[in-house]
Amino acid sequence: MTSQHWQILRIGAALAVIFASGILVGRQFPSRPAEGGPSETSTFPGRITVTRNDADTLVANLAVQLNLSAEQKVQMRQIAVEWAAEARNAPRRSKYRRDLFERYVPRFRAVLTPGQAEVYDQILEKHPFRTSSGRTE
């Protein structure tokens, strides 16, 4: 065989390895639902999505949805930082995470005005912990 044939074989083998690796990675780490579709990443409609336990993103979502004042944002961020630290290593649908959620809801709610609290309660009605059938891992 000529060197050109070996080069073609090497390129073909490299492409096969890359393709096989892509399949393995795809099976190991399945893709997330398309943005705007049903997803565990956020319970907030619209503009900003929470893709991890990120206090700033959570507060940004609440600020958009509830029209928070600057002082409320500071207070919410303090609570959100504590929540994120506790939730960081908990599985998404675990009983611990559900209990943590229920423990922090009143703390977030206490920062809000009565009108904001009403909107917050409506947002929470759509939260997976409130809409699920009570199943936890």
C-alpha cells in the first residue's frame, strides 16, 4: 500500500473513533429539553433560566417576575446564597431538596410586599415540587 492509502485509512479510523466517542458521550450525558419547553432547569417563565444552583440567577429571575427593589434584591441574594450552598450537592428530585425548598420558601416570601407575595405564590404553584405527585428519589 502507498502512503496515500495509509493516510486515508488513518483519517477513516480517526473519524470512526470520533463518531463512536460522540455516541458514547451522548448516551452518558443526554441532552436537555429545548429552551422554552418543559425543563427542570427553571420554574420561571420567560427570559432567564436557572441551569444550576446560582443565587444571582435566582435573584435575577425573582427581580424580573416580582419587580424587586434594590434592598429586596440584597436580602433575597443573602437568602439565595445560603440556599445554593445547601442545595449544591443534593439531587434535583430528592426528599432533602424538597424539604430544603419548603424551608426556604417562607424566608423568601418574608422579604416581599403583599402584592409581590401573591405573585410569588402563583410562581410557586408551577414549581415541580408543588406540581409533582409527591414522588422523590
